[in-house]
Amino acid sequence: MPIRYRWLMVGGYICFGLVLFALFAFIKFPGQQVRATVLTILSHHGLEHLRIGTIQPLLPPGLAFQEVSLTQEVNGQSVELVRFPELRVYLRTLLPFSNPRRLRFEGELYGGSVLGTVEWQQAGTTPTVGIRADLQGLRPGMHPLVTRLSQTAVEGKLMAAMTLQISSAPWQEGEGHLVLQGDVGSLSGLEVMGIKLPSLPYEQLAGEFALQTRSVIVRSFLIRGHDWQFDVQGKLGLTERLAQSTLDLTLYVRTSEAMEQQLGVVGTTLKQRRDRRGFAAFRIGGTLGHPTFTL
């Protein structure tokens, strides 16, 4: 038999063996054990309310996490913070003992998509985890928390870039950065002091947030329309129960005289509190579960 055919036979047997191994791995994959291990590891980082439906193996090497959700209990009720119908995670570092170790993840999120990386690095005795994520085409109006907090309908899409660096401590002890950017949209059904506002189309939505130890610094969260503008700045003091996190925020509102006339009592209040720049400032305090609004 020619040597070339021998090599073809050897290659065929190797491929056949790999296919059998992959088939065996898919059939005998210990999904429940892997799920339990992942939930235990993430609970050490303050994600004890994370839920995962099932875990399936993928090719190229990776895992598919289905029905992933993170909730928090607020006033005795479970509130959804984030939900992925499916989150796919792939190995980027093939050597098991290399440092750092990297993963790539992707999935669908509220009408859009998320794509990012996770990096584990051993620095002495303390491992550190770095997360980078890019989010595209998110529809905030699809988030259940928006409808839970008010009857306001939000139209428009968001894109965001996020980084997070944590060690073995909960995520509240980490450091990170989040930048939001939105396209043209609108707010409708907004109610202030018992007065329902007209639909507010906006031309710009942008935000910048910094995660520091046990706090979130809101450098700016801006929504601007043709004749109005909202801008929020301040700080959130984080606790293990997010609903008890304290708020120390200032809301700056600017409206045109024509809009102030449409708003009645609210417009009069804005006009009276207007500073030289044309903004009226209000304080938002209390907690995430029970915010307070001070004129």
C-alpha cells in the first residue's frame, strides 16, 4: 500500500476518534455539576441571586448558559436586574495553566447584543478578574424595571462600553467604568407632581459612571431634547442589598419658556428655581428602594 494512503488512513482514524470523543462529551456532559460550580464561584463575588437554567457544551470549545438572570429582592419582591436568553462563552486561552486565562462571551440582551471578554490573572495569592463588554442596540424600554418604576414609555436604542476589575471580594468592592450613548428617542407618559407631561422626544442620551469601592460616581447622565434637558450628577453608596443603597444625586432641569407654560405649576416651579445658566436644581436622596425628591 502506498505511503500516502497509509497517512490518509491514519488521518481518517484520528478524525473518527475526535468525532466519537466530541459526541461522548456532548452526551455525557455533566451540566448540573458545572452549573452548581459556576453558581458557587459567582456567589463569592456578590452574585448569590444569579440564576442559570441549563448549561450545554459548544464547539469550538465553550459553554452555552441558557436563561441567565440576576435579581434583587426589593420590598419582599424579586426584581429583575438583567436577563440573557442565552449567553455563550468560549475559551480564548487553550493552555489550562497559562496566566492570564481568557474567555470570550456573547449573547442577546433586551433587543440588542453584548460581546466581551473575561480575564483571570493570578497576582501573588490574590486572583483578579477583568471584564470588558460592548453592548449594541439595547432597547431600555424592554427592561421590566422601567415599567415597574413608572408608566413612562422609553423609545430608542442604547450602546455602551463597560469595564470591571475585581479580586476575590464582592463586585461592590471592585473598580469599573461605564459609558452610555443613545440614538434619537422619546419619553412618554412621564408624570411629575401629579401632572402628566407631553411626549418628550430627545436628540441626545449619554452617561458616564465610575465604580469605586462601595460607591458609583454618576459623572453625568444627560438626556437632551430640542427645548428641554435633564442632567443627573452625584453618587450612589452601594450595599449588599442594592435596594438599600443610598442616593446623593442632583437633578438639573432646563426647559424653554414655551414648555414651562405647558407644564403649569411644574413650569412655574422650574422658572422660579432657574439659575443664571437656565437650570433648576433638585436633590434626589433616600435609597434605591425608596428614593426621595426634594425641591
